[in-house]
Amino acid sequence: MKDLVFDYTRATDFFRMEELAEMAPAAEWAAKRLTSGQGPGSEFTGWIDWPVETDRHEMERILACADRLREKADILVVVGIGGSYLGTKAALSMLEPAFDWLKAAVSRTSPHIIFAGTQLSGTYHQELLKALEGRDFAVNVISKSGTTTEPAVAFRALRRMLEERYGEAGARDRIVATTDSTSGALRKLALEKGYETFVVPDDVGGRFSVLTAVGLLPMAVAGLDIQAMMAGAVRMRERSQLPFGENPALQYAAMRNIFLRKGKEIEIMTYYEPGFQYLAEWWKQLYGESEGKDGKGIFPASAGFTTDLHSMGQYIQDGRRQLFETVLLVEEPPADLTIEEVEGNPDGLNYLAGKTLNYVNAMAAEGTLQAHTEGGVPNLLIRLPEITEAQLGALFYFYEIACGVSGLLLGVNPFDQPGVEAYKKNMFRLLGKP
């Protein structure tokens, strides 16, 4: 397997190489604190070794459960919020054909995965329940406590629908709970009802849980090769232990902090494949929730090019210079289309005849890179060789380890999220929660 490449050479006009050399010992120190469990929040760093510690029995049980759900349902509803669904959504958006949802259930090889409990819209959930009428569906509810409002409300409605249609025994065969190992409302309900359960590890926070059963089970139901994904994560784990000069995760973490110190307070993840949209959403939670505290942190944003060049491109090119871009590029996209010559050249595009859309897209990326750097926006590049399960597993782990190191360099605990509770307290008070 070819390795992911982190490339900062296109940003060298915006920093001195001496700055990177000075940052290298600090990044290696932060990585050592992170991996040895000596940094703040170390009780939530179980994800670091998870790719090599997931035992064979656990993987076999995930695959067996996925096979059972595939036989019983043509739709799997994944109920969860934040890290309980964004990683899965990212993987499906990247690896499934974009228009697979148009196929009838009988022509698909795997159940269609849809999501609930990601927000509190009554319109969305009512339309979901109507859409599920007459359809064979199963539910994977993901919540450590079982009382988080958004997924709990959605699961209550879906469980009732399943029980009314199939009875309690039939519903039991169609519900799988991924939750706390020993306690919580969902664990208690699963034991009472006899649902099959998987564990959200105690030492893995939600936004770092994509490579646990939280993400692996629904991915397996969708037909993704989760063993290849874990192998890619293992490979990136090995690379993350290398010295700074050979370590893409440490270099990325270091460059982020160098630019922050220069007043670049916004990082825009940009991409040229629309399937990366939800990877960007997952990345925004990972970095925003990990670093945005104590009045610190880089604000994570995203833009899908070339689409957003027609909406946000003007600001990025000529607006305030408080941002930098991290561009995710794919060396070999999975499919392509050749532009044909048209008689009479009515649209003026015959100069592109014989060229592929991927080539045109690559030239758009290069042209944008040149324009933005000339306009004063530093650009870092992450080059992904191809879009496969193994490469995505490596990319997930790359972002996670870099996030932990970057947070420690920033001087925050990357693994807590005290600010998340503020809106909940107000919401519960307004709703009259006991």
C-alpha cells in the first residue's frame, strides 16, 4: 500500500524552516506525552493502540452481526450524534458509489444506511418514520449513556415502530446497541430487552471512536472492508512513531501551531472530491471540540472545490489574511470521464477534447493553489494515493494522532469538552427537565 504524504513545501513562503526545526522537539515531546499517557486527558487515549489491540474475537463478532443485519433488513438506521455517526457517514460518502441510494433494495448488495438522532428536527424524523413504513429496517443505536437527547428521542420512536410491526421478539433481532460496557440507561435497556451489544470503550471519547465498533459495525453492514481499514490504521500508527522528519502527523501538528502563532486562526480543509464532504464534517468536530477551549484554538472550516470557489473563493482570495488551507488531494480517483469533441464547438470546450475530468480537476486544483498562495494564503497538502478502506483507515488515524499532539502543543486538554454542556443546561431548564 502506498502511504499518505503530508507536503508543506508549497507554504514555505509563509514560514522559516528554522521555525519548523525549532518546533520538531516540542512535537516529539508532545507525542511522547500523548502515547505514554502522561498528558492531560490521558484516561481517554485508548484509541492510540486500539488498531492493534482489537482482538480477533471482537472483529469476528462485528462481522457476524453485520451479516445478520444484512440478511434481515434492506435499511439500517444508525442512531447517534457527533462522533457516533460522523465517522461512519464520512466513510460511506467516500467509499460508496455516490448514487447507490437510487437503486432499489433488490438490486443493492448491502442495506442502505441512513441516520437519525443527529438533530432535533421534528420534520426530519416524521418524514423518516413515514419513509420506513413497509420497509424492512434495523437499528444500530449508539450512545454511551443512552440519555443524550437527540439519539434518545429518535430511538424511542424507532423502537416503538419496530415493536409494533414485529413484536418485541422481532424487534430484538433488529436492534443492536453500542453503548457503555457496564452502566447507563441504554445498557440497562439492552440487558432487559436482550439486544446484542457492542462497547464504546471507556477510554475512547466519541470523536475518536470511528475505528471501534461505533464506526466499524455500520460500515461492515454497508459492505465496507473494515479489516483493510484497520490495517491502514495500523500502518499509520507505525508511521506516527517515527522521528519528526519522517512523521507526517507530527509535521502537520507542528505546521498548524506555527501558523496559529502567526495569526492564522482559521484552517480551511479544502477538497476536490465531493465524497469528502462528511470527512470534513468529522474533521471539524475532531479539531473544534479538541482544541476550542480556554480561549484558544484554530477555528476549523471546510470548502468543497471547485464548487465553493464560486461562493467562498472571493473571500479566500482577497479577504482578511487570518486563514490557511489544508488541501486534501487524491492521486488516483476511482473513476473518470473523458471529454469528447463536439462538432461546431458550440460551448467552446473542444480545447479540452480528449482530456479527462480528473485531469481538468487536477489543473483546477493547481491553479487554485497558485492563486491562493500568491494571494497570501498558506497551503498545506495532504496527498492520498487512492480512495480505499485502507487509505481511509490511515487518514482517520493520521488526523487523530495529529489532533492529540496539536492540542498538547497548544496547551489544552484535547480530550475533554466542558463547553458542550453549556447549551444542554439551558435547554434542560427551558424544557423543565427534573
